[in-house]
Amino acid sequence: MAQQLQNIAIRAPAFKGLNTQDSPIDGDPSFASVADNCVIDKYGRIGSRQGFDVVTTDKTELGSAEIRSLGYFEDNAGNTVVFSAGNNKIMSGTTTLVDETPASYTITANDWKMVNFNNKMYFFQSGHNPLVYDDANGLLRIVDHPNNVGTPPNANEGLAAYGRLWTCGCGVNLQTVYWSDLLNGVAWSGGTSGSINVAKVWPAGYDEVVALAAHNGYLIIFGRHSIIVYSGAESPATMVLSDTIPGVGCIDRDSIQSTGGDLLFLSHVGVQSFGRVIQERSMPVREISRNVRDDLMTLVQAETTTLRSVYSPEHAFYLLYLPTANITYCFDTKGSLEDGSLRVTRWPASPFKCFVRSDDGTLYVGSANGIGVYSGYTDNDSAYTLRYFSNPLTFGDPSRTKFLKKIVPTIIGGQTTTTFLKWGYDFSDSYSTASIEVTGFTPSEYGIAEYGIAEYTASTISVLKKGVNTTGSGTVVTVGIEVSIDQEPFSLQEFNIQALLGRML
């Protein structure tokens, strides 16, 4: 008797993002085993990320180096400057990079923390005298500023919060947090400036201050293995220890991002998030990278330099860049999964090296090509590859052989391109391949709001549903696509997979 044809419909492939942590057998088909150079769009489809649109035309000062840090300054009159650090220089501008490094000032690294505060921009980096920029004086050491009072600490971290500057990470002194006078980031003596040594309040013995953050009226002091929370930071001389959290800390200064209702940061076990209920004695902390934890932390442990991150409410993502691996993890912040984690994809081998978001929502990106913006669908006019692979599929019966007969993907795109459909068996990395020609055109409505609602028509975007006959057999099946993204968006709406079930093994 002929076997009945079985069908699996993977609707909105990778809707739950990448999952390399759990056992793939009988896993949720909404997860992906590979999700490269893509995002989860507002309709739950896996789609191409945007690209890197270079705006720098003269990068002479950068030379052959890459931009490692970015800062966005806006003065009280609304004038803006984008600062960048690379080639052991501090530069201003976007189209032409202009060296602003003070005369006779030696820079030996490019890991600056840039802080916009009260009509000035401040620059902090371990082993360097802190700098300050304003419209009247340009960039100079804080101690050389005409309004300077006292000697600022040579700190690695800076935070603008509660009307003053806060710093920490000063050479061998990793237990003290310093603050400036009220509304005066160049005054570090007298007035209401001061410091606090937190060595005796770590909840689990010795720790060292790594980073600072402000959240819901609290000053958050991150150690490597624990967190200290102070209330009343508006008057730091009388602020009160509110809470301590043992067993979780921050291991990288630049991983911390405020999302408005949360703080995201990298700990020893992955990316973490504070909950909204910060006033509780034991603040909720949940791991948002649990679905990629081991892979992520293996790469983090191999890092030899500092990481970079950014949060974009416009794109609803938190990006974490790992320089040594040259991989950016993209965490979707539109909503949490059932376990509290966020959906995640990876952007390998992209030109992105650092980020900063401007007040108007523009996402500036630093690279070896200078400064660009997150926009369009090429990387500096070059195509990049989107890859998606499902987790191994068993069709509900892992003991039977599957004879794959047909795969019918639903592809949505606006470009003429060749999509490579792939399938394989039994966890092998050797895949069979078939090509699908997608004939598209420039879409006028894609990615705005019309698709999937009342405005969508066939004239606004190319939708292709085409079956491919397949061969081979195995107990588990993996399917995927690879496509070159070049100038236009691409997304995958659905996979329909048909197979015959053979004998039980």
C-alpha cells in the first residue's frame, strides 16, 4: 500500500529566532538553527537586515585602521557633532573625518566612553587623562578647561545622570565611584563633588566596579560578579544603599544599554535584563540570551578587546558586537518569548564595528570605511548573504525514515535574484541544493505598514510560491535557504515540506 504523503508547514520560519541551546530533536519548528544577516520583521517573518550606507568620503585621518568608538554630541542650541575614535585619534565629522586630538596628547587605544552632558562632551578611557569638548574651547583635557576645578579621575567609565557626571574604573582603584559638582562636569573638587568607596558593601566579598547606569531613580553600580543599587543619587552625599544582587554582574562596560523600561547588559552567563519592578528588594533579573547562551559565551570568552552595543527603539533591537569573532548578535526587543528570552539572529562578517544612535533615531555605524548609517540593503555597495536553516524536523516520528518529496517556500522580495533552496538529512552539513529564480521589482510599500493589511496588492511587492522536487532520505530533515541581498529587501513567509514516511528503524 502506498504511504500517505505527510506535510509540515513552517509558517513564519524563525519567528522565535535562533536556538542553538536546546536539543533540536522534536524542537519547536518556529526556531532556527541558522539565522544569519536577518531580522524578525513586524509581521513575524524572517527578513533581510538593513545594510551599511557609507557617508564618509575622506577618511585620511583614519588611514587603514577602523573606527572603534562613536559618540553623538548635541549642544543647547541644537548643533550636533559625531565623534569617532580610531587610529589612536579622536575625530569629528561624518563625510570628512577631522582630527581633534589635543596637541601633545598621546592616545594608545580607541576604547573611549563618550558622554554628552550639559552642553559638553566628555571622553573617558583607562590610562588616559579625561577630555572635554565644547563649542568655545574645542577638545582638550579637563584639567586644561578654563572652568576646571580639581583633578578629575583617570576613569574608564563615565555616566551623566541626576545632574552630574559619575566615573569609576580608575587604574588600580576599582572600588571607588566619583561624582562631579552639580551641573558642572569639569569641577571635581569642592561644591557637591565627592566619592564613595564600595569595597565593604559587595554582597559576596571582593568585587570590582566595571560600569555605571541610571535606572528608575537609582544609581546602579555594576561589579563583575554582583550589583549594588543606591537610591537618592540626586544628593549623592546622602544617598542610601537600596539593594545588592549577588551572583550576577557586568563583564563589559560597553554592553550596557537602557531600553527605557529595562537595562540590558552582558554577564558571565549571557545577556541579562533588569525587570521593571526595580523598587522591589530583590530586583528581577532574567537571561534574555538563553537560546544562544553557550555559543555566545564561547565567543565572548575568546574576545581580546572590548565589545560594542547599541539599542535602537526605531528598529526594536539591541545589537551586541564581538570584535574578535566579527559577529553581531541582534536581539529583537518587540516582545519576549514565553521563557523571558528575546528572539535573536546573527550578523556574521558585517562591516559594523561600533554604533551610536542620534536623537532623531539615525543609527550611525563605524567601520574600516569610516562612518555610515544603518540603511538600505547593501554593505558599502556590496551584496551580503542571508542564510536560514530550520532545526531538524522529524514529522512527529523520529524513528521512521523520511523520503523528502517536495519543498514549497513562499518568498517575498523586491529584487531579481536567485534563491538557493537547501535540504539535508541526519544532522549532516552536506546539503542538496536547488535554485529558484525570483523576478521582482522595486517595492513601494514593503516594510512600511501596508503588507498584510488592507493596502496590500500584488503590484506592491513580488510574492513567489514555487515548489521544488527533492531527493534523498533520512530520519530527520533540515531545510534552508541562502540568498544574496543586493539593494532590495527579502523575506521568507512560509515553508511547506512534503515527505513520505518509510519503515521504522
